[in-house]
Amino acid sequence: MTPDQCRAGRALIKWTQQQLADAAGIGIATLTLFESGSTDPRPATIQVLQRALVDAGIVLLGDGEMIQGGAGVRLRKA
């Protein structure tokens, strides 16, 4: 998951940084630094962020899964 995917996923479900940090069980400073691209968090941190977003209904798309290429996000179908 990229910082852009994290921000976009959070926006789709209308969560604040604090809500995502709480759902993932991490500090808001860690999330803020990741989303700004200032740091590369540990793989375990990325995993808990991904799990929180996926559990909330976000689908993470890889480079080859978008029409225009590049990674992205979408909401899970109901």
C-alpha cells in the first residue's frame, strides 16, 4: 500500500487520520508521517493499516488493476 492509497482509501470511507490510526492500533504520528511520504514504516504497520481499511470496505488495487495503470483504491461492492 502506498501513502496515496492510504489517503484515498481513508477519504472514500470519510475517516479522519485519528479514526484510521485508532482502527489500526497505531499512533497518529506514525500514520501522518506515512501518509506524507516522510517515512517508510515497518511492514507490520502497513499490514495493520491495510487490514483496517479492508475491514472498513476498501479494496486496494495494484498497478495492473486500473484502466490507466498505477495503484488505486475503490469501495467494495455491497
